[in-house]
Amino acid sequence: AQSVAQPEDQVKVAEGNPLTVKCTYSVSGNPYLFWYVQYPNRGLQFLLKYITGDNLVKGSYGFEAEFNKSQTSFHLKKPSALVSDSALYFCAVRDIANAGKSTFGDGTTLTVKP
Amino acid sequence: EAGVVQSPRYKIIEKKQPVAFWCNPISGHNTLYWYLQNLGQGPELLIRYENEEAVDDSQLPKDRFSAERLKGVDSTLKIQPAELGDSAVYLCASSFSNTNTGELFFGEGSRLTVL
């Protein structure tokens, strides 16, 4: 069965510092990987995805993520955090061998302090 | 272009009462999803539609939950009767069909409180 783990419930960084939100996954075949962000009382918004090709993918709002097949990880990164980046972040994996079913992690709350 | 629209945004009901949530997906999106999001957890799939057909409803508690997507556009999720444990946010999402590479577009959710 496919699964996603976000090992940190919370990540706190100072504004201007780099940030990393960790994600590891488990699927039977090749994964499609996604990051979403959720602001309070809102739905999830797509940030970026890895399908194939370059292991470093760039997305919205200056975020990027690195796919590491050997470590089965897809960590979300940003070189310089903004206070407005404070939100709940979800990693998701889609298993193409399982009818495209998506599985989400439990989320990581990012707090960026001024 | 309008996003995924859900209503109501908030609903408070007594246990054993029925409740229904409505979703209008993005125009042209043939795939529609209903997810359940409990506090502090990620979304969990309840049901996925391809046009009018429910292609994955394995996680839908069919004794009390039902869903429909008439004409392959709008969808309704119903709970009857509601239980205390059903208190959660119900998210609707849509995507282009026939692709596993596309991201999901989510509505703002319907928050249910069962008293």
C-alpha cells in the first residue's frame, strides 16, 4: 500500500532563512509527487509536482522540491522564507499502478517568524 | 475562471440529523473527488467520480454516506444519519480526467459540526 510520511508536525524558521519541509513516500511503482499548501479555513492549493525528468522542480511562490529516488524523499524547500509562507503544507503521492489513487501526508505546519 | 465551489461552508447539526454538501467543479474537469479531512490530518478519499461514474468508493461508509453526480457536473454528498464522529471538513476537488499527472483543484471545504 502507498503511504506518505511527513516526520515533522511543525517547522519554525526566521524570515529570510532557508526552509525545508520533509516528505518521504512509499509506492509500488514510479511515483507522482505533489506539494499542496493550506491556509486557515481554506482548501488546499497546488504548489508543485514531480512527474518525471529533472529531480529539482520549481513551483509557485518561490518554492522548489527535490526528488530523491534512493531515499524515497521529496522535500520542499525555499531559499528565503517569508512570514506569509506560514501555513499548513501537505505532501501527496499518486501511485500510477493503483489507478492513480492519491495519498496525502498528515501535514506540516510552517511558522515563519519576523 | 471560477474555482471549485462548495456549499455550505459551515454546518452545525444535531446527531442523527441528515446533512448534504454540494460541489460544483471547475468547468471541463471530468474527475471529481470528495475528501474527508479530520483536524490535524491530511485529506482522505471518500469517493472519486469519472464523469457520472463512481470509480472508487471503497472508503465511503455506505451505511450512512451517499453521493451522486448527476449529469457528470455537480455533486452532492449526503450523510444520514450524522454521528458525532462525522465532525470534520469535507473537501471537494476536481481535475482533468484521463491523466494521472494533473494536480487536484480543491474547494474551500464544508466544515461539519455534529452536536
